[in-house]
Amino acid sequence: MPAAKPVILTGDRTTGPLHLGHYVGSLRNRLAFQDTHEQFLLLADAQALTDNAHDPERVASNVIEVATDYLAVGIDPSRTTICVQSHLPALAELTMLYANFVTVSRLERNPTIKDEIQQRGFARDIPAGFLCYPIAQAADITGFRATVVPVGEDQAPLIELTNEVVRRVNRQAGRDVLPEATAVVPRIGRLPGVDGKAKMSKSLGNALVLSASPAEISEAVRRMYTDPNHLRISDPGQVEGNVVFTWLDAFDPDVEAVAALKEHYRRGGLGDVALKKRLDDILQELVAPIRERRARLAADRDMIRDVLREGTLRGRARTEETLASVKEALGLFAF
Ligand code: TRP
């Protein structure tokens, strides 16, 4: 029998359609993981509610949108199991059990949570669900018995917390009932927005969604921040902090050609218009098939619902198995 593939889990909060930042940061890697790992993708609608309780409609409608994005980029449901988090009750039960192994002060000290509390302006009015979502994320990861978790750098402290929970549960149980997980941070970090701001986000209006039209792509590239001191084509230009080059590094498969362009730009003689033309061509070529597939898929919501129903059933079996073994290992009452 061939050795079992390592189990990988990632997820996305369902708060909006995915954009090109997701493509380079996670979606592209997930396509490759389909061959090498047993992959689970979680549509994290329950986690999305932890800071969107006032807008469940947004969270629910984006379950289908994000699933459509997955399929449009080439996630194959016969090789990747796509599950809806709120329909996996074993994860909620694991969260309740794990909550007894994590202190409130540990949650408040978590750097990811601290940043997010600030960004959201929660001050003293932090929803308890939000403060506890790292425990729920530990339930997600261990519920699927994942050992590999690809996440952005900002999420690394959550994997640390997951492993603290794993060690406490294992110590209490007196045996290794749960495996520890390793965070894998992707080669391309966070893609800057088209305005050069560090974070691409739909709410900041600086994102290109996966269904962007040809005109939207060209307009974004045209507006893209370069080197403000590069006034004449013959002037030497700066590559560092130049968003067009950051994007070329992320999207252009021809690494040598990009290196030559950087050389030329630094030397002078390469204009922004010519540089941007290359990025525009590459993005148009990348997005066109995704946009077309997405439009076709969006017309067949029943098919997408079927994919989610099937994936969620598989996820339910797997997470219930974990829950049963954790309850047993902790010595809870059994009939
Ligand atoms: N927190 C992740 C995000 O903000 C989403 C997520 C939920 C997740 N559960 C997960 C990621 C489990 C990795 C593993 O996008």
C-alpha cells in the first residue's frame, strides 16, 4: 500500500469573493497540493461570523461565492474535499472541550488577535466568539488531523496556539491522541494592493477580484504605483517598493526576464508604460480563463451546492471520528 499522503487543511472566511492576493498567496499552492497531499478546504463561515454577527446574510452568500472561486481556479472536488464549517458540529464540540485548556489571558496576548482587535476597533467590546476563534481554529486543524497548515505569516501565532492545545490534551490523555501541525508560509507573502498599500482588500478598494474584467485589470495596472522619481524614460528607476515589480515577481513565470527588466529599469531607458504593458498582458492571460470558468460555474449553483454537500459529509465523518477519540482519551462519561 502506498504511504498515506500528509493531511493539509486551510480555509477562508466567507466575507467576500477572493482576489488576486489570494491567488498568489494560497490558491495557486492549493492547486499543487492536490497532487501531493490529502487536502481539505474549509469555508469558514462560522469563523466569519465572529466579527460579522450583524451581517449573517453576507457570510452565507459568500459561501457559494468562495466555493465558485475555488472551482474556477481549478480546485478539483474529486481530489480536494471542500467543507462548510458551520455544518460540522464536531468542530463546535471540540472548541468547547479545548476552551478548558486555554486561558483568557493567553487569548488576549495572541499577537494575531491583538492586531485584529485594534483593526476592528473592538476596544472593550470584544465578542467572546471573536476572542475564542483561535480555539475554534485549533479545533478545525486538529478535527481534520491536519499536520500541514499553509497560512499567511500573520496567522502563524494561531498554529502555535493550536500546538499548545494539542500538547495539553495529549498530556491530559496520557497519549498522543492529536498530532501537532506545522505552519507553511508561502513563498510569495502578502501581495500589495494596486495603490501600493501593504494589504490588498476589497474593502480598501485596492483589490482585483478573480472575475475582474479586462478593463478593470488594465485600469488597475495603469493606476499602479511605480517610482515617483522616475519622471523621464531615460531616468534610472527604483525597483524596491515599486508595486509593478512586486506584482511581476508574484505573477510572471519568466524569472530571468523579470531580472533583466529590473536591470534595465535601474539603469534607465525602460518606461513605466512598457513595464506596465508586460504586467497587463500577464494578468489578462491569467484571469481570462478563470473569469470564463467562473461565469459558467456561477450559472450552475445546484452543482456547486452538491459539491459542498458531498464534501461536508466527508468532513463530518472525519471530524466526528476525531471528536470521539478526544472524548474517549479525556475520559469523558461513556454510555
Ligand atoms: N483564519 C483563516 C483566515 O482568516 C481561516 C481559517 C479558518 C483557517 N479555519 C482555518 C485557516 C484552519 C487555516 C486552518 O483566512
